Amino acid sequence: MISSPYKKLEQAIGYRFRKKALLELAVTHPSFRYENDELDDDNQRLEYLGDAVLSLISAEYLFKNNPDAREGDMSKLRSRLTQDRKLAQIGATIGISEFLRLGVGERKNGGAERASNLADAVEAIIGAAWMDGGARAANKIFKTVFIPELGELQEAPVKKANPKGALQELAQSQGHGIPAYETIETAGPEHDRLFTVKVTACGKSWTAQAGSKREGERKAALQALEELSANKGND
């Protein structure tokens, strides 16, 4: 019997596919299909299905295992577990880049390590498992791959995961308006920009620097949170 080329990947996700073609399709990037005329599909449809399945499975797990949690807390945790950045991290952990079927150009341009490709493939694998073995199969992968990540996320402070959202909640809880963000300086060449961003909240301002406006806003919000939370604790 010929050994499956995806045996290592199946071991990593904790599920053995009955229909190997579904797993192969899950790791088939659109660029590979475009370069192979005999193929008529790629992993985009499975990604769509996997996104919905993962949302349902994670919601059910959080509901059953957090009886005292409020709807908002469960929604935040589910969002953090299923966001693209986390999915890409999971994809890297299970070594999915080794199995991605990519077009020549996409592979040369670093497609095997691109976060969006890793995240899409993870969702596609969930969708493929659902098609191969239903809820039981998808849940096996969730238990193997996602639950260990969930424990880490539950321990991480919410403010570090979403400092802008946490800052807004804190400001509004103290009777202030929504925090305002402003890019006050942009320096460096176009390929290596440095942005200085200011956030104003609760009558005070904080600044931070980063390689993107979004990251600068996140860092500034985190600074504001740390100071405001410390002051609140000393009141």
C-alpha cells in the first residue's frame, strides 16, 4: 500500500482522512489551480465552509465549558481564537507550509510562509474534515489543534489582545468619549517607514512609534491602558 504524502499532516491535526482528495484540495492554493489546467477547483470553497464550521464548533465549546461566562466574553474569546493571525500561527505550528500546493510564482514570492495562505488552509482543512467525517471529524481537529491555543488565550489579558477595544471600554466606563488617534509624524524611506501615533483618552495623551499606523495605535493604546489601570487601582 502506498503511504499517504499527508500522513505527517494528519498526525499533526489528529485526524486521518478517509478521502485523501479532500485534504489535498484543502492545501491547494488558487495559484496552483491556475497553473494546472486539469484542475477545476482549489481550497477557497472549503475555506468558506471551514470558517463557518470553526465558528460553530468554537462557540459550542465555549458555551459548554464556560457556564459562568457572559455572551460578550465568549464572543471576544471566540474572535481571538479564530482571527487570521491566530489561524496563521496554528498553521505554522502544524507545519502546513510543507504541504501547500502553490503556483511557481506564489512559491517564489514566499507564499509557503505567507500568513494569509496558512490561515486559509487551516480553515479549508476544517471544512474538508466536515465533508469527510462530519462534526465528529471537525471536532477531533479542534480538540487537537485549537483547544491548546484556547488555554493560552484565556490566560492572556484582554487588553493585550485588543488594547484599542479595551481602552475604549475603560474610557466610556469612566464617562469619557471615544479615544482619538492621530498620526503626528511619519519618518524614514517608503520601504521602512516609522510612524509616531498619539492617542488621547480620559483627558490625557500618549504616543508610540511603530512600522505601521495600526501597530502604533495598538502600542499607544496599550500604554494608555497600563497607566490608566494603574491609576484606577491607586484610587
